[in-house]
Amino acid sequence: AQSVTQPDIHITVSEGASLELRCNYSYGATPYLFWYVQSPGQGLQLLLKYFSGDTLVQGIKGFEAEFKRSQSSFNLRKPSVHWSDAAEYFCAVGAGLGGYNKLIFGAGTRLAVHP
Amino acid sequence: GAVVSQHPSRVICKSGTSVKIECRSLDFQATTMFWYRQFPKQSLMLMATSNEGSKATYEQGVEKDKFLINHASLTLSTLTVTSAHPEDSSFYICSAPGQASGGPNEQFFGPGTRLTVL
């Protein structure tokens, strides 16, 4: 069965520091992988996605993620965190055939940013 | 990008009553929509897949008689929580796949509906 693991429930970084959020997945075939961000009181916003090609994916707001098949990982990175990045981050795998994929979410990582 | 709306954003009801939540794709058509449930400080759990013109597909463990889903048109899906109880209190989120130039369709999420059952 498909599953997503985000090992870090809560991470705190200082503004300007680099960030890496971990994500490991379990999926039998080539996965469709996503990172979403959820700010308080707002809906989920897609940061980036991977389905094929270059394993380093660039997203919005300066985020990037690297797909590593050998490690079943899709870690999210940002070189310099801003206070506005404080939010909940979800990694997800698309589970299903064709284009209308159901999403299986990880438990999420809550990011706090110190000034 | 594509926009998905939900109504209401927040609802408080008494135990035993039914509550309807609407999910609309505002500028695109969606033959499929997804309903998720999110408990406080937890992840999103897929409840069901709403299919326009046919019955919804429920995930294992989700009571279909409890959570009625109707995909009335290409832009509207509704979730009705019947005979709601306090344990049904949660954040309900819908999503709809939009167009993509390649690969999987991107899911566009509604802002969510906070249901509180007293």
C-alpha cells in the first residue's frame, strides 16, 4: 500500500537559515510526488511536484525538492527561510491510475521560524 | 490558477442534525472531486471520491450512509454529514483536479469547512 512518512513533526529554524524537510514514500511504481503548504486558516497550496525527468524540482517561493529513488525520498529544501514560511508542510504521493490521482498525505511537518 | 470554493467556511450545529457542505470549482469543470477530513494538528485523510453522474467511491472505514456525497454538476459536489455527532467535528476539505500540461493533474484545494457539533 502507498504511504508517506514525514519523520519530523515539528521543526524550528532561525530566519535566514537553510531548511530541509524530510519525506519518505512507499509506492510500487514510479510515484507522483507533491509538496503542499497549509497556512493557518487557508487551503493547501502546491509548492512543487515531481512525476518524471529531472530529479531536482524547483517550486514556488524559493523551494526545491530532490527525488531520490534509491532512498525513496523527496526532501524539500530552501536555502534561506523567511518568517512568512512558518506553516504546515505536507508531502503527498499520487495514488491511482491516469490523471485523477488520489493523494496520500504524510502527517505533516509544522515549521516555526524564529526572528 | 484554478479556484475551488467551499461553503460554509465554518458551521456549528447541534448533535443529531445534518449539515451540508458545498464544494465548487469556479473556473473549470471537474468530473471528479475528492473529500478529505483533517483532525487538529493531523494530516488529511481521504474520505471519498466524488464522481459526476455516478456514485461516490468511499475509502475503507468511511460510512457512506453517514457522509452522503452528491456530485450534482460538473462544478459542484456536496458532502452531507447526516445525524452529526461531536466526534464528527473536524475540518473538511475538498479538492478537484485541474488541467495539466503533462503528468498528473494538479489538485486544487478548497479553503476547508470547520464543522463543530455540539
